[in-house]
Amino acid sequence: MSLDTFLIDVLRDPVDGGVLNYVESAAILYNPRRRVAYEVKGAIPVLLPDEAREVSDSEHNSFVAPGSFIVTGTSNNS
């Protein structure tokens, strides 16, 4: 199940406050600056710093590949 458009517009990383890459195919929100992934369970993002996991180099490359993600947190209200 994909994230609601409203959530995509407002979600940001809870640690650094930056935008995230929503990788729907992997059901994760990815922070390429910190190289951590947050799981999306159903349509619920689990943005708990203690639940984030580090990603491998190959995962990083796939999570930042053009066309593989949607940038979150781009709403003017953020």
C-alpha cells in the first residue's frame, strides 16, 4: 500500500529534518545523507530513529537511482 499524497508532501527525517526518498517498491523512506532507511508498514511510516537501519552500498545506489523514488517533505508548509 502506498503512502498518502499528504504524507509525501510533509514527511521529513526526524533526526536531520531533511527530505526523504520514498521508495515504494522497497516500502521504505530513505535518507541518503545519513544512509538510513525507515520502514513503511502498510501505509504507516515508522520514523523512529531507533528503528532506522543502515543500508549497504548496493541498496544506496538503487534507492537514489533516477526514477526509483519520490522526494518527500517538499510542501511549502515544511
